[in-house]
Amino acid sequence: MRLTIVNQYYTPDLSPTAHLVASLAEHRAALGDDVTVIASWGGYVATEQVADREGESRVRVRRVWTPRAGKASHWRRLFDYLCFYVLTMIKVVFLRRQDVIVCLTTPPMIAWAGALHKLFRRRVRLVLWNMDCYPEAAERYGVIREGGWASRCLRFLNRRLFARLDHLVVLDPAMKELLLGHYQPRRHQLPTTIIPNWERADFFPPDQTAPPWSGAQQLGLTDKFVVLYLGNMGFGHTFQTILAAAERLRDEPIVFLFVGGGKRFDDVRQQAEERQLTNIVLHGYVPKEMTPTVMSAADCCLITLDEISLGVMSPSKLHSNLAEGLPVLYVGPPGSNVDEAIQRFQCGVSLREGDVEGVVSFVKQLQQEPKTLQALSGQARRAFDLAYNDVVCLRAFDRVLDEND
């Protein structure tokens, strides 16, 4: 099979989608497919490191130039997107005929590149691997006005794009409901598969204990019960309930550790300083290979989701935390991928925004009841083994890609 995957980021970039694309691409190449990935040079990794990595891969990677304008403003991001759109469209249109093209949603609607390829080579199958929903996300976060000209144009393009898809892959039921509710083609039923994001099973061996994290002692985490938030703290995440709970727990041997970055990172730091919450500890991003070590210093993981983000985004930090056997403290709306995992596997607690008492009660219970902590830890790892690792999820992707083969 000739398979092309299109996404703005690819390893060794740190973006979660970069690693997911690499996992799928390398898996299909190992099965004998002729795999091409089209991505940009943009990201957080130097160009020479990118070239070194690609020299060792069985996957053909075609990089297109982008100015790396950054994410400091919407205009900078849009400029990066525009350059990637134009150059990727040209590159994809002139590819030799592919059997399947898989497009992600970074940048939004880059799947039109696959649609253009299909216009000239009608037998190609076009799969949209949906990670984010636009314009819905932009509307909910106030970037564009709902019902405005930008929103109407984007919805029009989506309806035309979805009519050209052969398969839709989404992350959770809420995302499926949202997209098909808006863009279900009139003339045919669009085949849709829910495949959650995943982590590599061999990256988290079940019987392997990660070495102690040197940062734990430096940050004063020794002999503390640690609730870990690992990853991006951007749009779609909320922390007011957690800050209020930390205030209630300030005299307990409990620490809320935030490792990562994003738009909410400095806000959380500022509010913690204003409230004099010494049990809120913040640390910058760590490399992907260090995450098991960081998680080894934690007793429980924290995942949050804003109410308005249900269906338009799906927290990807769930899977690595489950792999490390960390019970899940989730604060967000019901129906998300995290809520679904907790309900299905009984691996934590699902609470709504504002339920400070629920957060305090759950954290104190885990801190004071080792048997409960151990039981939930076992359920978390079981969830990873059954549903959220690459072996399981790539099999599901194989069924999508090999359809009608």
C-alpha cells in the first residue's frame, strides 16, 4: 500500500501529534507499506537533529519550509499555517498516486490537500484523523465570532471536505457526535471509528520501575503525596477548582506538581503566589523520554477540561498516566475521553468544575488509604493494557486503512 500521512509536526518534534504520526507511520512501514509523511521543519528541535533522526527511519519524510513564526499571536500562527498549506498542497497534488492519504488537523483543514490529490486520482481513499474541531474550538474560545463570516466560511469548507472523506477517525464519542451533527454528508453515511490517542507499550514496561527523578528532592517533594499535572496548560484546561482545593490542603503533606507550560502556566504561578500556596509547585517541560521518571515521583495524576472544550479537544495526557499506574483525578465535564476511561475501568474519580470538596476528599482518601491507592493504581494500568497502548490502537487503525483492500 502507498500511504501518505500529512501533519505539520513530526518527530523528533515534541508535539504529541508528531509522536502519534510517527507511531502509525513506522508501524505501517514495518508491515511493508510504502509510507510518506509530509510535515514542516517547524517546531522546537534544531534542523540538524531532524535530519539525523530521519536518516535512520524506514519512513520517507518530506519536509516543507515554514517561517517558524511561533505561537506568540494568532497572526504568527496563521502565517506559519498559510505557508504550510500552500507548500503542502503543491507537494501532495504532485505525489504519485497513493492508495490512502491520512490527514490530521494541524493545521485545521489541511485534509483539503488530500482532497485535491483525490480530485485527480479518484481511487485514493482519504481518511481524516481528527484531533481538534475547527471552527468550533475557535468559536468557543472567542477567537472568531460564532455565526460570523469566518465561521460561516469554515463551516462551508468543512461540509465540502466531509463529503469527500472515505473515513473519519475521532478520539471520543463527544467528538464524533459534534462532527457528525454538523457535517454528516447528505448522500452517504460517513464511516467513523473512535480510536483514542495512545502511548507505546514498550515505553512503559509493566514490571519496570523508573529511576528516581532528581527534581523531586530539589522541589521538596520528598515524603509528600504528589498530585501531578504533566503537559500543556493551555486553552481548554481549567485550574480554579484545583487552586481552591490546594488552599484547603495547604497544611497537609500534599503537593500539586505542574510540569509543562502553556498559556495557563504563568496564571497558575501568579495565583499560587498571590494566595501564598507553597503546595503548588511548577516546573518547565521535560523531554519525552524523561516522563516516566517524572511520573515515578507522583502518587496520582490530575487532568482538567473546560466545559466548553467537550467534543472539540481530547486530553492526550491520560494515556501515559494510566501506563504508569497513576489514579486519575479528573475535573471536567462528563462524556470526555477521560470521564469515559474512569467510568469504564474504575481507575479514579470524575468530578465537575467547582467541586472543591470532591477534590479534597479524593486526594485525602488516597493519601490516607494505601490499599485504595494501590487498587486504583492497578486499575489504571489495566486500562492502559486493554485500551490505550499502541498495540491495541494500531490494530484498530489497521482495520481502517485496510478497509476495501
